[in-house]
Amino acid sequence: QVQLVESGGGFVQAGGSLRLSCAASRRIFSAMIMGWYRQAPGKQRELVAVINDGGTTNYADFVKGRVTISRDNAKNTVYLQMNSLKPEDTAVYYCHAELLRAHYWGQGTQVTVSS
């Protein structure tokens, strides 16, 4: 079982920045594929960014150039640095982990961007 705990969400004005963190409970964090998803009210959950165990990253088109995903295997933590935030980035952001075809989710952290 993997537990994921997100932090770092909050309220920010358009153009601002936030850094989300997700701490994982398993020591084999380095083997996990980690990702961030988001879900806005009335919309489906969508992928924001993902980083694999080798450090390769992939981003959704709507955040490219504004968001950076990174991981610190020594701290069992994945980060999402978000810059130039827009009101349409307002959503609950969820941390996701994949390990040996099993999927795990955090509880989510709210990000609200005002115009």
C-alpha cells in the first residue's frame, strides 16, 4: 500500500506561482511513476504532468512552459512547480503513483487562481 500526502495548494492571483508537494509512504518511491492530475468542478480529472522512475517528464499541452514536475527520491517526494498561473488552472490537484501496475491517489489539494 502507498499513501500519498499532498501539500502546497492555496489561493493565488493570476500570474502567480505555487509549488505543490506530494510525499509518498513507500521506501521504493524511486521505482514509482509519479504524476499530478487535476479536476475542476464539473469536469473530468485530467493529467497535468508525469515523471517516471528515470526522470523523464511529460506535460499536458495546457501547462507546457509554465509547470515543472520534479522528484527527490531521497525524500520520497514529487513536486509540481506552477508559474504564470491562470484562473482556468483552478482545480483540485491530485498526486498519483503507479507501482507494479497498481495505482494510488492522494486526497487532493485545492488550487484557486483569481483573475
